[in-house]
Amino acid sequence: DLGPDDFIPNGCAMCAIGFESPSIPPSSAVNIPAVSDPVPSVDAFVVDASALEHEAQVLRSRLELSTALNAGLATHASEIHDQLIALRERARKGYNLGLQAVDRLSSEVETRDHIIRELRDDNQGLRDQAFQANTWRTQCNNLCKTTADEATSYQNALARANAWISSLNSQLAAASVPALPLASPPVSTAASLTSVTGDELSRFRADFLPRRLPFRLNGVESVPSLPSETLRAESERRRVQCDPTAAELDDARDSLDCSHRELDVVRAANQPLQYDLRRVNALLVAHAEEHQRDIARTRDLETSSSAAEAARVSAHADQDSAQASVLPIASRAASFRSALVDDRRSATQRLVQTQERVRRLTARAVGLENALALSQQALQAKIAQLGGLIDHDFLRKRTGRSRFEVMQSHEDASTES
């Protein structure tokens, strides 16, 4: 490859000697008489002939020198022509390399546009999924709050029902103790009566009056002053008092069973929401990983774009250096100046068009890089916000689960008691 150092003044003999332009020789000092004029003197004529011969020799030597200089100039022009052809080929190669680099840069910019569009679509999908996750989280929080409130109300109702059962059992015990003064069976306490089932209550209601009447009759035998009608009225009154109490016990147990069933239904309805929340968290993690891979691919594209830009700048610098080296050579080659000017004009026009296109592409690439940076910042902020929301929701879920387990343990303890 030719370089600027190849075109030094000592590159050829003509450059070392220098260009000598041909000039018209001075007029002769000998006055040549006409044919009809007489010759004044033979000696003067001989002297004039000698002077003319000397001038002819000088002119002949000048002609030989001009011929040699013309031959050297022709050789030098041929060398310059070959060098110009080589420089034009090198400039054409650099120009083609620049066009290829510009095409590569255009394709990379289009690829980056496609990637940016995909990132925007992914960002919109992430926003939609985040909005859906927030909606599900709000529904889950509302359901957890409603479940906690309902569980609290159910436990309060359970406590009231247990207190009501205890009071009813104490009333039953108080109602049954005076009726068994002599040989009454052992009476169970209020704590043991709270665990009486519906079947036991029915058996107790069926067997209470037949058992109580003999005991009262035994008591009547020991107290003969009481009439039989009084005993029957007393037994009827106690039976009437026990029937509403047993009915209230049945209603309380039915309400407790209904509360337990509603709690089971609420727990079963909460399970799909928990599953959906875990699935949304997994999707968010997967999208975050895909976004990191997209960022890595974008960085690789930026690296390749920088390499293409460096190659374009190098080709442009080579083209500028070639043009700078062509200028002094073109000034010495007058015969090729017009063609070189035309070629340079067309090359300059193509270069201006290329520079304008490169400038537009560079401005577009800068705008895309700024938009990509803003999109990355927005995505990072959104991912950080989603991470904080997920951590906060995880802590709230753990807190809500611990409260729910404590409430369930209290409920199991109350059921066992």
C-alpha cells in the first residue's frame, strides 16, 4: 500500500532536478545580410558564421536538454499516474469499507430499534403484570383482613356461645340439684357439660323426667305431707324450664358448626389467591432475569457499534490522508489536473453525502442510546419498587400467617375444652 511518505521530492530524478519550463531563446546578435547585399568583409562574415554556428550548438544542446527533460517528465507523469491510480483504488477501498461500516451500523441501529421495541413491549407487559399483581395483592390483603375480621368475630361468637353454654349448663345443674335430695346420681360440672353433644342432649331430655320422677317420689315418701298434685305440678314446671334450655343449647351448637364451616370455606378461598401470588412473583423474577439478558445484549451491540464507528473514523482518516497526499502530487501533474479535479469533486460529493448520512445515523444512535438509558433507568426503578413491594408483601404475609396460626391454636384449644 502507498502512503504519504512515498511521495517525497527525491522519489524520482525529475523531482530532484526540478521542473524547467521551456523558454524562447534570445535573438541572435549576428546581422545576416540579405542575398543581394554586398559582403563588407570576409573576416566579418567568417566571424558571423562562427557565432551562428556557436548559437546553433547552444540551441541544439538546449533542444537535447528539453528533450531529456520532456522524457523525464513523461516518465514522472507515468509514475504519478500509477500512484494516483493506486491512491484512487485505496480511496475506493476505504470508501467501500466506510459504506460497509455504515451499512453495518444501520443494521445494528435497526436491530437496536427492534430490541428497544421489544424492551418497551416487555416493559408494558411488566407494568400490566405489576398492575395485576398489585390488584391481586390488594384482593389478597382485603381477603386476609376480611378473614381476620371474620375469624375474630367467629372467635368472639364462639366465646359468647361457650359462655352461653356454660350459663345454660349451670342453669341445668341448678335446676337439677334441688330435685335430687336423696339418691340423686352424680351431677357433672359446668366445664364437663360444655362438651355435651346433640345426641347426649337428646338422650338427657328423653331420660330426665322418667329418672327425676322416681327420685321425687322417693323424696315424697320421706315427706308424706306433700300431695301428689304438687309433685306433678313441680315436675311439669321443671320440664317446661328444661326444654327451652336444651333448644338454646342446640342452636348454639348449630351456630358453632356453621362458624367452623364458614372458616373452612374462607381458608379454601384464600388458597388460590396465595397460589396466584406465588406464580406472579415467579413471573416477575423470570422477567427480571430476561431484562438483565437484554441489557447484556444491548451492551454487546453498543460495543460492536463503537468498533464500527472506530473503523469508519479510521477509513475517513485514511481517506483524508489520501486526499492530502494527492493534493501536492496533483499540483505537479498538470496534464491530469482536470480529471483529478472531476474525480475529487465527485468523491467530495459522495463524501459529503456519506458524512451527512453518518451524521444523521450518529444523531439517531445518540437519541436511541438516550432513550435506552432512560428506559433502563425506568425499568430499574420499577424493578426496585416491585422488589420492595414483594418484600413488604412477604413480611405482611408472614405476619398474617403467624396471627392466623395463633388464632387457629386458640380455636383448637377452645374446641378441645
